[in-house]
Amino acid sequence: MTARYRGTRRGQERGQAHPKGKGRRTGLRSVAGQVFALEALIALLVIAVAAFVTFQQERRDTERDARIRSLAVAEGFAHAPGIDAALTSPDPTAELQNRAEATRLATGVDFIAVLSPSGVRYTDSDPALIGQKAKGDLSRAAVDGESYTELFRGAPNDAVRAVVPVVDAKGRIVGLVSSGIEVESISQSVQKRLPLLVGAAGGALAVAVGGAALVSGRLRRQTHGLGPAEMTRMKEHHEAVLHAVREGVLIVGPDHRLLLANDEARRLLGLTAEAERQHVSELGLDPRTVELLESGRAATDEVHRAGDRLLAVSVRPTLQHGSESGCVMTMRDTTELAAVTGRAAVARGRLQLLYEAGVRIGTTLEVVRTAEELAEVAVPRFADFATVELLEPVLRGEEPPEDVAASTEMRRTALSGLRPDQPLQPVGDTIHFDVRSTPMAKALNAGYAVVEPELAGAEGWRAQDPEGAAQALAYGMHSLLTVPLLARGVVLGMANFWRADTPEPFGEEDLSFAEELAARAAVAIDNARRFTREHAMAVTLQRSLLPRVLPEQSAVEVAYRYLPAKAGVGGDWFDVIPLPGARVALVVGDVVGHGLHAAATMGRLRTAVHNFSTLDVPPDELLGHLDELTGRIEDREVEEANGEARRRDEGIIGATCLYAIYDPASGLCQLASAGHPGPALVGPDGRVEFPELSPGLPLGLGLGDVPFESTELRLPEGSKLVLFTDGLLEDHGRDIDTGLGMLRSTLAQPDRSPEQTCADVLSTLLSPTQRDDIALLVAQTRLLDRDRIAEWEVPRDPSAVSPVRNAAAAKLSEWGLDGLAFTAELILSELITNAVRYGADPVRVRLLHDRTLICEVSDGSSTSPHLRHAATTDEGGRGLYLVAQYAERWGTRYARRGKTIWAELKVGADGSEPVAMAVPDLDALEDLAW
């Protein structure tokens, strides 16, 4: 059906174009017929000439081959062994006739003749010629001794022959050898190849004529059988109509290449004469126009842009039916819409720029960076140069002054321009607006944007800074638009837009855009200012709550680092707390969240840990107390006074803590964790381990029935215990496992101080865009010298007190602490007597000589003594009071079984007993009760 329809359609089209055959030429009268005849004639002539030349070349080649072969045969026979001897024999014919004939048959030449020097034949292929003299001039061989070939014509036959002299041993020419091929044989060889040559020429002619017929047929279809006269007239009509109309016409082929463009189309689209045959995508057209031409769809009066013109475009395919069809595009210039379109484009560009400003301004909460983003957005699409000046309080994060008079001095914060060699004051300079007639002062006083179209006539601006104004004018600055940055009705700064390279000055239509842009930037700057203030307050609070100076202690050498996050201070914290018995507590914690609340929560937790550490309990018990306290705080803060529920994220839920106690006397370290990452342990040899701890749950989750667990480690002297928060390990694109690997490789270097270790760890793991706080604590362990430790086992007998007291006095004398002997004996007497009377086995006494003298008495009872004041009539009860008076500090420490009562005495000249009190005899004191 489709084929029949198409055939009918083509027949109808042909019938419509040439009714009854009129106007259509056939045969040689049409352009197609003339082209066919011309191509066929040219092909015939070319093939005939080629055949003749080929035939002649073949004949010459055959003759040349005959010369070469004849000369080779003659030379071979003439130089054959015995030829010269046979020629000088009495009967050369008998000697050479059979030999020459055999050679002729073997080589395929027509004759071989042996001649005397005078030319008489000794041998010949025709025996009848033997004895006759050969025709032709043989002197070149007989006299000159030259071997040569020639085309011989004469009796007995025309031939190509070669003549070679035969020379004997004495150099005499004793004969001649002539061999050759007859011309008739050469002609026969060429004639054998003539049928092939004629056949090839005929085949080539047939192909050429067939090709000409195909070309002629295609040309007949394309020209519709028109003759030269008709086509000339059509061309003239085409030129007259196509280039005379005031409407642009483009004709594009099926391959989307330009076939034709009239004069109007070239003018409207800016096309050159070389544009034809180029692809439509290479013509510099608007992308929408290119898409329309390549799509093949029809269009009517679509508006397309061409440079600064708007064109009404219509497109129709060149073939109504067919998959491969070109198209014709007509266009007309809608001049009256150009101005409207220009204004619409400007408005669209401004809206797009405002959208981009909302996205690009305020990406960070930094005041300076936000100002820089404002300047970068405005250049070059709105201004050639842009500057932003801010008040000093705004840069510091403080509240700006509400008085406009205080805004006449600002700091240049950002500058952006098309060229770096600009004449404006650099970033960091102080900008003054003292002259009230300057555009900046006017804008500040009015509270809205002010435009100065011609800077050359701005007297106030030039009076403010004559030298700078002269440089700006010489540079080419010609127009200024200045707008105040207002937030909540308060001036934050100024934004100034300058034009130098753009010839058009700022106009009134630019004011509203500048004010909208400045308003959006002012909100972002004010947000950044508020964040800067809050960040500074949080940092101040955080640093005030963290330890400023680490306490003096001898158990470990400590170094630490605390780095707040870039985005805001968090709740990371650390602490070093001296404990009785020369021990030390190392603490690291983390509070979820950032800002003032996190910092304040951290301070509360740190204070609570300090308080609980005075109980001198193991790490797991301390974390239990801390978790219970955190839960109580949460319960109280869930409901406010008016009964409304508070946000749960403002509490302490999610805080973590790692608490470790190190004893330098034994080298033991007890650790417990409440949801915090465990420490890294670096041995003296540089080997790094991450001890497995029972992590426990974070503080404040209300799961107090799940107890915390302590882990006990024995640390060699010189080991480093590295405590840290997760902000050190985790970062953008780096998980905690990767961070642990990096930390391990950094710590695996022995013989480094804690300070060097802190510096190396941060240089390796610290990110330029740190998003969380980092607390790092490195403690290198020490062991108390065994010579500074004295221990005794005390029997449950009151008489055993005196020997232990005397042994302690001797040990103090050995340590050079004779000045503390009386006080120490007094304290030991009281503590040992109490343990013997009221305690349980075993009873032990230990003296530690550290920064202070530490006296410890342990027993198996958990009963705790209480300090009380005895009445004047009481016979006992003054013992513990005396201990409290003479000791620097004292207290009770509970173990899993039993307790230890300790007292510290200051080592030095002031360590002797107070002289204001009168004390009884030490032996008498043993009888006193608590």
C-alpha cells in the first residue's frame, strides 16, 4: 500500500509539474541528456587513447626484451670455452654448427650465426646461408671490438640482432657472434595480447557509459528533465525573488548543513560567504535555533535570539514525506520587540544574580568571608569593581552602634575587581566618610542606596580624598553606586560598586537591585557576626572551664592540646587530678553538641568529677556516681517551673567520659569508660596498643542498673598513656578505623617527650576543616623509687605500735626528714593504734617519700573514723583531731576489702610540729581513743 501510494504521489507530482509532457525535454535537448553524451564521448576518447598508448608501450617493451635476450645469448656464446680455438681451426663450421644450433634451441632466439672477422658466416640456423657474407655494417664489432644490438632490416629477415666480437687469448678478434629475434616474431607476441587489451578497453567503456547513464538519470530526476534555457531562467527567477525579499531565508540539507542563505538572512544572522556547507551548529546561531533546525519539526513565528535581535522564525521541511528531509527557515526582524526584550533580559539576569547571591553569600559563618562573597557576586555581572567596608565592632562580633554618626569610619573588608591593578584602597585600610556630601555619607544618612552616574562631577567624593579620587578618575572609574548594609535597622557597613570598563553608568533602575543585594548580604553578615560573638563567648567559657595550669605531681609527665572546632566550640574536656598516695587521675570527656550549652555542660561535668575524685573511689564507682548525678540533673531539667517540657537536646544526654587512675608506687593503672574511646598505650620501645576496655554506656541515659567496669593495666616506667576524644580520629572522608591506623603509625616512635608526641599527632591527624573539638592528653609514666617506699606488717597487738613507730623514725632519718620525725610518729601512733583496736586483719603501714611525706595505715575493716572534738572531761577522742591538726591533708580511701587512712606532711623546714600546741608523751597517746 505504501509503495503504491508513493508511486501514485510521484506520478501526480510529475503530472502537475509537466502536464501532457510540456516543458519537459527528452534526449539530448535536456541537461541530463547533454551531460550523458558528453560523459560518454569523453570516456570513449580517453579509453581509445589509453588503449593505443598501451599497445605501443607493449610493443616497445617486447622489442627491448628481444634486444636484451639477443645480447645475452650472443655474449654467452662468444665467451663460451673453446669458441676462439674453434674459429682458428681448419674447419670452424664443423666445430661450431651443431653447437650454435643447440644453443639457439635452448635459448629461444630465432638465429645464432658465427662469423669471420670479415663477416662470412661459419654457422647459421639456415645452412644455405653458410659461407655467405652477412649484410650490414659489422665494423663496430670487427674493428672496434664493441658489443651492440640493432634493429636490422634486410635479407634474410628484419630482426633485432646483437653482434659480439670473439677475442682470443692474445686479444685479437678472431670472429663474431650474431644472435637475434625476427621482427615478425615480436609482432606475433604483441598480437597475442591484443584481444586482452581490446576486452579491457571495452569493459572500461561499458563501465564509463553505465556510470554516465546513472549520473544522467540522477541529474534528470533532480532537474526534472529541464533544458539549459529553462534552468537559466529558473536561476534568474530564483536570484531575483530570493534576494529581493525583505525576509531572511535559510535552506538546510538533510545532513543539517547550510545549503543557501539569502542576503537578508546573512545580514540578520551575521553569516559570511564561507558559511555555506557548514553544519548549523558551526554558524554561531543561538542554541535554541540550532536545536530547531536539527529537530526537523515545523515551527511558525517562534521568537529566537540572534545577537541583539529578536527574530520571528518559521520552519518547514523541504519534503512533505520522507525520512531524510531538509528544511527551509524564514525569519523576519522584530525590531519593535528588541527594546522590550533587552529590558526583560536585564531583569532576568538581575533575578538570576539575586538567586545566585542567596546561594553564594553566607556559605560560612565568618564575617570577612561573607563580605568577600558579596564582592565576588557583584563582579563582573553588575559592577567592574566592588568593595565592602564594615564597622570595627561588627568584625569583632560585637553589636554595632545605633548612632549613624558613629558609622563614619569603617574597615575595608573585601575588594573584588576585573583587574588587579586597581586604584582603590586595599583591604585592611580605614575608610572615612567625613565629608557629608559624599555619596557614602548620603547613603548612610538616608538609609538607602545612592548613585553617582558621573564621578568626575562628584565634588564631595573628590573633596574626601583628592589624591585618591584623581587616581581613580585617571584609572577610568566613572560611575559609583553605594548602598548601606542594614540589619534590624542598624548599619553594619557599606557596599560600593564601581564601573570603569563598562561604558554605561549606573542608573536609577540599578538602585533597587543594589538594595536587594545588600539586604541579603547584610542578613548573612549579621548572622556571621552573631555567630562570631557566640563562638568567642563559647571559646572564652570553654577555656575558662578547662585547666589553665596543670597541678604539680610526680606520677606522670603530662602534655595536652585542646582545639575548638571551626564551626563552634563543643564540649570536649580533659583534666589531671592529683590523688592521695602520690597517685594521679587522668580524665577525658566529650559532651554532644556545640556552643555555650555544651561548654557549660562540660564545666558542670568537670566540677562533678573533681568533687567525686575527693571520695578516692575506683574509676568504675566514680563513673557510677557521675552517671547518677547526670540522671538527676536531667530529671530536674526536663520540666521547667511552669510545667512545660524542655528540649531533650539541651541536657547532658550523650556525654562520654574516660577516667584513669595511675599509681606510681606500683605501676598499676585502673581505667573505666562511659561510652568514650579507649586510650592508646605506647610502650617504652615504641610498641602501640589499644587496650580493650568495657566501654559502658554514655552518661545520662538512665541505665544506672548497668554497672561500669574497671580495667587494670601494669605500665612499665616510661610508657605513654594517650587519651583523646573522637574529634581527633573522625573527619570528612575518614572513619574511626582509618584514624586509629594513622594514630598508631604516628605514636610508634620511641624516645619522644609528651610535648613532641602531641605536636606529631596533631600535625598528622589534624584537618584544615576541623568539624569537632579535639582534646588530647599524653601522660608519660614514672615509678616511685623503691628506696622511697617503706612498708610494715603490724600484728593486732598494742605493743607492736612502738616498734613500727621507731622503724618509721629510722626510715625518716635515712631519708633526711628528721624534722618530720615527731609529727610522723604522732600521726602513725594514732592511726596504728586505731587500726589495732578497732580494725581487722591485716594491718599494714606504708610511708611514701614523694613531694610530700605520705603516711598510710590500712586494715581489713570498712568502718570509717570520724573527726570529732572531745569535751574537757572526755578521756579520749582527740587522736584524729591531732592528726588533722598536724597533717597537711588526710583522708580515708576504701578498697574492695578494707580501708586506708592516709595523711600527708609537707616536706621541708616547715614540716615540724606546730609549736603552739602542747602534746603529751607518744607512749601515753597510744592509750587515747578516737
